[in-house]
Amino acid sequence: MRLTADTWVNLPRDQVFPFFADAANLEVLTPPWLSFAIETPRPIAMHPGRQISYRIKVRGIPMRWVSEISAYQPPEMFVDEQRRGPYRQWVHTHRFVEEGGGTRLLDEVEFDMCGRVLVGRLVARDLRAIFTYRHETLLRLFAQPTPWPPAAITISR
């Protein structure tokens, strides 16, 4: 399955990318209902091969998640891939495109899970809520004017 999310912020890429290059900020972008916590000691230097360990709760069930940075090309993009966690596959590409005097933040996640036929709709609903929270948090953090468009998030097979 594929999730795409699109957020535009009115700041140049060289001011936006450093926020994402600091892995600690993932805690800020993750909804509180996931009880997300980074376990890897900080500071976390981002580079290909860097593994980062987290704790999360999915629908109240605690689990560990380990991701690896598989590509890192500041300030244009980076990719994190799940090495251990709730998905059979999770590859999250983060792109930062200079556009209209600001930065378009493009997220593309290729994912698969066990029991997709049974839980696919539930997972899609949860991911849409998580990325909507992320979109709204980014708009607030980067002080976007209101009203602002709703999150542009799609999930397809």
C-alpha cells in the first residue's frame, strides 16, 4: 500500500530541513495517543545506516520499532525504513521541494502488513489520523497563516 502526504510551509528549505534532521522532533510530530518515545541515546547523528529505536503503543498495545536511515541527502530528502515493528514493510521517503517561496514537504510511505485484508481499512484510518496530526502540527510550528488547506493525504493499494 502507499500513503502520500503533502504540506506546504512558508519558509525556505534551508530553515525547514534542519527540523527534520533532528530525530528528536519526531516526538513532536507524533500524536500523543501513540505514546511515542525515542530510546536511542541523543544526540542522534543522521546518516545512511543509522538505526533509531522507539517505543509506541498501537491501539494500546506496546511495541518497539527500529528504523534505519537508508538514504540521506540534505536538504532534499531522506528515507527511513522499518527494521523491526508492526509492519511487514515500511519505507518512508521525506522530500523537501523549494516552491513558491516556501517548502513543499512530501511524504511517501510504501507499507505492507500482516492481515492486510482484515485490518487494512483500520490501519488506513489510523495512518490518515497520524499524518493529519503531523500536517496540523507542522502548520502550527512553522506559523502558517489561517485558514490553511486541510491535509492532503491519500492511501492507495
